[in-house]
Amino acid sequence: MKTVLMVAEKPSLAQSIAKILSRGNMSSRKGLNGACSVHEYAGSFVGQSAHFKMTSVCGHVMTLDFIGKYNSWDKVDPAELFSKAPTEKKEANPKLTMVKFLQVEGRGCDYIVLWLDCDKEGENICFEVLDAVLPVMNKPRSTERTVYRAKFSSITDTDICNAMNHLGEPNRNEALSVDARQELDLRIGCAFTRFQTKYFQGKYGNLDSSLISFGPCQTPTLGFCVERHDKIQSFKPETYWVLQAKVNPEKENSLTLDWDRVRVFDREVAQMFLNITKMEKEAKVESVSKKEKVKQRPLALNTVEMLRVASAALGMGPQHAMQIAERLYTQGYISYPRTETTHYPENFDLKGCLRQQANNPYWAETVKALLSEGINRPRKGHDAGDHPPITPMRAATEAELGGDGWRLYEYITRHFIATVSADCKYLQTTISFSIGPERFTCIGKVVTSPGFTEIMPWHSIPLEESLPHCERGDVFPIGEIKLLEKQTSPPDYLTEAELITLMEKHGIGTDASIPVHINNICQRNYVTVESGRRLKPTNLGIVLVHGYYKIDAELVLPTIRSAVEKQLNLIALGKANYHQVLEHTLDIFKRKFHYFVDSIAGMDELMEVSFSPLAATGKPLSRCGKCHRFMKYIQAKPSRLHCSHCDDTYSLPQNGTIKLYKELRCPLDDFELVLWSSGSRGKSYPLCPYCYNHPPFRDMKKGMGCNECTHPTCQHSLSMLGIGQCVECENGVLVLDSTSGPKWKMACNKCNVIVHFFENAHKVRVSPETCDSCEAALVDVDFNKAKSPLPGDETQHSGCVFCDPVFQDLVELKHAAMRHPMHRGGQGKRQGRGRGKGRRPGGRPNPKKPKDKMAALAAYFV
């Protein structure tokens, strides 16, 4: 029997597809990485009996990055990133061990069917999966085909079964276009970002941005926002005048007329028109015209329109809306939400989708009427050749989806029903009046057939005052004629919806990446989201864009990125060479980078106006070990210490508070220590600013505090305060927090595990002795007599935190409350140091984990 491995993009997707194909007759088990399940069932494949294994990845398996030293900002000139710096594919999430998982499941399989999302990114993931799996699969006989690609747009029985019956092949060209975009964005973005971040953060202290990033798509996106800001700032209001007339066709009602000249900008001319018309007592009807008009139903829904509506009408940010849409898709409620197409194929089952909605109380009547009277064929839109428009695929209720999920689903469903409804028809009556030599008009609309506006009431024709029945030559008494003085008003800041429109128009980003670029400029503190989801640029965003314009406008204008996107699309279509496009584009940006570096003084002049130099920023905190003067603590992101006398800047751990640590000094360099803390419920540790930036020992890396320092005798180091290996992570060591009394704790120097112990103890010290069972350091605990929990009124006890039965009820395991989910005490992955390897002074062996870690600790940690 042959074995078929099938791989989807997400675990929930794999389960849904397997359920449909196996008709529910499957068994499921967890994969070795714990994140992806494997669903197995029997069936037939290419005319023979087969055993199917359906599993998934979690998005991209691999990510592109520079190798080794080229990831160091300090050791590499950013200019080298354009060509000299080699790149490699690394696992996107090493913790998932996705490559190993795929190889374990793929070993011995005969065929592979790829159920990845059907877009360019999905094609790219196809080849990431194949690179992992093909080497361990059974070798095919001669020309036997082993790789298949499923193409589908929704998670419905019909679509999935149809995809299984019409398997194709993965598209290498589309995958290469994604590889090209990844490499261009990595090299160009990193080079510019590293240079301008180091340059400006080394000079200014109140930029309030941890990363001054540049992106080939992100920067033009910001450019649109700043361009609108500049128009607002440079706007000069002009006064104009409007002539307004009211006539009284009936005694109680008056009719307001619009002036055919609309407005004039000269007051004297406006006054002249007023004087002429004021002499008249009656308004004469010059013409009456009636015309049937149509308001067309909407085109079918694509991604960009969905994001526009989500932001403008539902108040959802584009990235949040996209995440909700993807969840609705994987749960089978809507079709694939990433599409540029607004045209349904001829064979699309519109009636079938509509029948699904026949019982929803919000639109059941409308749907049943359409099904009985016959649906209208949707308008002919644009066929991008990717996926059908976004369509509801099964019924849902507000209770099922809840909150934003329901609101987005409701809009998608109403929009779909509207596309197969009739157009809205109305009768427009236009009456033209003359008052002396001046012409005035009034327009009235009466709906004759509401059509699609019944299901989308926000598109309905607004109710207007009814017009009187009249004919040419009729006269009406004039009730009032007056001159209104008004002023032109500036445009408002761009809304997200308007920005999405501009990005689509100029070819910046794709339907999938547009939300990411908008989210990036918000996160980088380049724009803030104001009421109405309007994007207001910050000082930093404005100065950056003005600086790019001053040095090289093409860095911020959409033209060059739009041209690159066209080249990438040609790669996807097989009409352009991957290597040539990459080389040509990188050469252009390399030249621009060198010119940017040479001309940076132009941007610096703008920075000087808006931001303060480091020496004038921050508050004195700790003494420099070189000049012994106070260094200033700069709180604005990224927080750091600056010595104005030595002109040196020292980076610090982020997302916490920094304070002076008892005026104690580092024995190596005489810098005063500072204490970093993530809060009372989190962890804290001291650090030497100089050692943190310039590791003193070979086994230390940049970004390590005293809790990772391997100094053999310093009272603050890992060697003196380390107790035992972490109970959860592989390389961490639990280190006593000597500042935590009377609520004593030890914290892992790698992960966020915290162990609370010995509350109200007077003193807790790490002993030079070790435990005979687990080799962890013993601790000496000294309690106050009145609060001692020790048996027999004892106040002092020495023992092992892990093994001593006296300490059993005095120890509690928790996870630190971190201010930022990405925070880690140290930076990078490191092997255990100090107590983790070698011996302490005095020849004591280092602590090691019990053989069965969780079983040994079960009695002690809650």
C-alpha cells in the first residue's frame, strides 16, 4: 500500500480538509513538535489503495537571514549587506522544529500533496516543504510523478473534493518571485535601517523609537501620510460667497435652491448678484426634467475593498481585519480572503452560496425573494486569475462568531447578497428656476425600486424634501435671498481606507502585505491613529520623509517600488530572470545607499530642529567608570545611558525600569551598577553598563547582565548567586535576586520562570556547599524569630531548594509578568554559564537537573 503525505498551511485547515476527504472516518494524533496534528485515513490515490497522512505547517517553514557575523550591527558596514553578505534559509520558528517534524512524517512516503494557500506565498511554502521532505521520501520509479499541488479557494466539501480530483503542480516561478522580494526587502531594509538607526540614535535622545527603520514599501506608505500632512500645513483658506434663494411653492413649505454659478471669490461681484436678484419678487420655472437613474449594485468583494470597508465603516485596523478574515476562512465560513479578483467565474455556484443564507433572520426574507424571483448575474469585474471574490461559504450566527468576527462576516455576506440583487432605481427630477438673469436649480429623487440597498441600507438614496408639481412658466414667490460667506477648508489627514486606495493605485505592496506596511509605520511611531482611523504623522515620521525628499526623493516616492513590483510579477509569470532582477535592483539601491550616506548631513539639519542632542537629554543616574562623572539615563526608546564627557552611549535592557544599584561598582571597570526590573511581579537583575555592551569574558555575549556574568568572585555574578538549573528551559540557571527581600525569589537568567521562596526571611544567602542529590547550591536562610515558619521555633536553616523537606512548603513556581512578550533577560541563545559548566572556586561541582525534572519538583512547585 502506498503512503500519501498531505500538508496544509495551518493545523485547523489540515483538520478541516482531512474531515472532508475522509468523510470523518479518520484517526488523529499529535506530531512530535506538539503544534501540528497528524490525521490518518485509508483511501485510494492514482488508482491504487493508499494510506493518507494529513498534517500542516504553521506558515513559512523557513526565513531568510544573513549568516553569522553579518547579523551584528557593530561588526559590519551596512554597505556590505547589498552584495558581500551571504544569506541563508533558517527555520522560521526553531522551537517548532518544523523541518524535523516534516521529515519524520515524510519518511517512507511515496507521494506528497501540497494543500498550501493558493497565492504566491503559498507556492513559496510548497518548496520549503519539498526541500525538507523529498530527501526522506521513497525514491520514485523512473519518471513516476510524486509531487502534487491542490488548488482551492474555500473549505467546502465541493471545493476540496474538486481540488483533490484535479491536482496540479507547484509553481516554481511564483515561489521565486517571493524569494526575490524577501531578499530585496532584507538587504535594502537592513542596510538603510542599520545606518540611520545608529547614526541618529547616537546623536539624539528624544526620538522615542527603538528602530528607525526603512522599507522599500513601508517608506512610500509613510510618504503618502506626510504628503497629506504637508498639504494641510501649507493650506491657506480662501473666502468665497454663495447666493442662496428660497421659494415658497406652498404657504407652509419653502424650497431651497442651489445657485448655478456655485460660488464666487470676489465680494463685490457677489454683492452685485445679490442686489440684482433682490429686486425680483418671483422665481420663474424655466424647465422641468425627469430622468430614471440607476445606482449600480457593488462589484464582487476583493481584499482591498474589504480592508477599506473594515477600516472606514467597522473601525478595524487593516491587519486586525485580515487576521479575522483568515480565521473565518480556516473555519470554513468564507472563501479565501486574499484575492484581487472582483469577477465570479461562469461556473461559480452563486445559488448554492445564497441558499446557505436562507435561514438567517437578518436577511432571510431578501434571500428567499431572490431565490424565488431569480438572481441577477453579478457585474463584470476584474479577473486577476487568482481566486474568486470573497464569498460567505456557510451560514453563521452572531453567537457563533461574536464581536468583530460577526461584524466582518455580516458585511461580507451582505455585500455578496447585494452583488446578486437588482440595481437601485430612482426617478430624478430637476427644476431650473430663473430669478432675474440668474439661474438656480433644485433636484429631488424618488426611489422606484430599492434593489440592493435593502440589504445594504447605508447605500440607500437619502430622503429629500419633496418637490412641488410644476411646469415651465410657473412662478413662485421668493421667500428669501441671502449671501453666505464661507471659507475653503483644508483636506483632513488620510484615513486608512484612503491610504489603502493610494497603495493599490501606485502598486505599493500586495493585497496580503498592505496591512503589514500600515501596521509597521504605526508601530515604529511614524504615525498615530487618530479618531476616524485617520493617520497623523509624528515629528519623526515627518522629518524622515522630508529628509528623504531632500537627499533622494525616489527613496520615498512610490515610482521605484512600483517598478520593482512589476519586475517581481514578471518573475512570477516566467517572463523575467530571477537573478537578473535581483542583481539589477540591488545595484540601484546600493548606489542610492552610498549617496544617502554621503548626504546624511541634509537630513541631520532637519533632525536638529525637532530633536535634542543626547547631551541635553535624560537625567543623571550612574557614574562612568572612565571619567567618574554622572552618565544620563535616556528613557525614550531605546532607553540607554550616555556619558557626555566621554561621548559614549551604552545600551540597556528594554521594556522595564532602570535605577541605581546601591552605588556599587563593577570590579572589572569601575562603572556603577544599575538594576533592571520588569516590575514587582517580574524579574530583576543588576548589570554593569560597560560589561553589558562589551562582554568581559569569552563565554559571554553582548546583552548579558550580572546574572549571566561568569566572574569567579564578584558578589553579583552568576558564579556567586546561581542556585540550580532552570526547571523549564534547557540552558537557564535560577539565580538569587538579592534585592527581592522580604519577598525573596530566584529567577531564570534565560526564560521568564520565577521561584518565590522564604517570604519574610531576614536574610537569604547562596552557600558554597552543594546538594548531594542534585548538586544545586544550598541556601542559608535566616528568619526573624516572630515570623519563622521553620519547625521547633528555629530561625536558621541550610538546605537544597529542590530536595530539602523542610523547604517543601516554602517554595512556589511562577512565570514573570513581563512588560513585553518578546522580552528576554539576555539576548540570543546561549549555553549555561558559571554554575552550568565547570566548577566554582573551592572545587564545588555545578548544579545539574534531576533525571526526571518535573517528577522531582512536583511536590515543591505549584
